[in-house]
Amino acid sequence: MALGVTGCTRFTATLGVDAETAGRGSVVFSLVADGVTVYTSPTVTSTSPVQVDATIGGRTTLHLVVADAGDGKDYDHADWADARLLC
């Protein structure tokens, strides 16, 4: 997504795997700003959500990336909950 707003300094969210997967599925989240990875999560499951608070000051594009954590993509229903740009 193009940020389109000057002065945004941080991106925050709660990252997890949707509860509908009944404890199955695992993913790794990454945040890429202007082609540079500014955050990579540990392996996330439906029982281990994580918080991200990444610095993005001076960036113009932001990509939210989800990858399989090595056990196949079945049940990898990734959630970027309460995602916010702080400007």
C-alpha cells in the first residue's frame, strides 16, 4: 500500500492465526517498507499472537507479507488485527 501520508512514523498491529483453524496453522509475518524488511515475526500460531510496533518514518510504501512457517500453507489464516499507522 502507498502510505500517502507524510509524517507517519510507526506501524502497530496484533499478529496472529485465526481461531477458526482450531490450533492448526503457523505463519511468519514481515513488514517491508520501501523494499527494506523492517520487521519479521517469530513463528506465530493461533495460541501465540505477537505485537508489532515498527518504525517506518520517512518511508513511502508499506507491504504486509505473510509466509508459511515451514509446515505447509493449510490453515495459515493470518490476521493483522488492529493495524494502525501512527502519523
